[in-house]
Amino acid sequence: MDETPPPAERREHSPGGRRAFDEHADALRRTRLANERTYLAWWRTGLTALAVSLAAGKVVPTLTPHATRWPYAVVGGGYAVLGMLCIGYGLRRERDIDTALREGRFRGMSDRYTTALTAFGIALGLVTLLLILSSE
């Protein structure tokens, strides 16, 4: 991938060989780095949900005597889906923002996706809570 900034983003040389500060290029560089960190945060969240899925679906049922295993498998599967959604959306979001930056515009998050992800997370949390309360 070509890392050379477009002409408008290059730092101009001032007399004496020193480079003049280009505020636009510096802001763009910081924004791209922030986009990269956000992408990695989506990955961390996804991997955490995948770890929770393994714990909820496989580890907890072995530690709970006389427990019916299928509810734990369902909850574990829900967390696995949540993890995959986070990782997948992180890539999509990273690419959308990168494209928007190259075009000089802003790209907000999808209200539909964030609402659906939030509803799924709340529903999964409620099912987890019910499973915890019913295990006692």
C-alpha cells in the first residue's frame, strides 16, 4: 500500500531545509491512527465475547452439578455470534472510515446496526441472567 500522502497532505519545506508544520496532514494522520486503534478495539471486544462463549457454553456446565447443558450451549452460541459480529463490523467500519477520509468526508456509525447490536446484547444479557438465577 502506498504510504505517500497526496500532494495536499505533504509537509511543505520552509527556507533553511526545515519542514513547515502542516496542520491538515497531521490531523489526518492522527485520525487514521485513531481509526486503526478503534478497529483493534472491535477485535478485542470480539475476542472477549468469543472467550465468554467458550466459558458459558463449555466450562460452566462442567462445573455445575446436575445442570442441563443445552441452555449453556445456547448462551455460549449467542456470545460467539456477538463476537463474530463485532469482528466483522470492525472491519467494515475501518474500511468505511478510511474511504471517507480519502474522500474528505465523515462517515458515522449505522444507527440500524448499533441499535440491533445493542438489542442483541441486552437480550443475551437477560438470557444469561435468567440462566444464572435458574441455576441456584
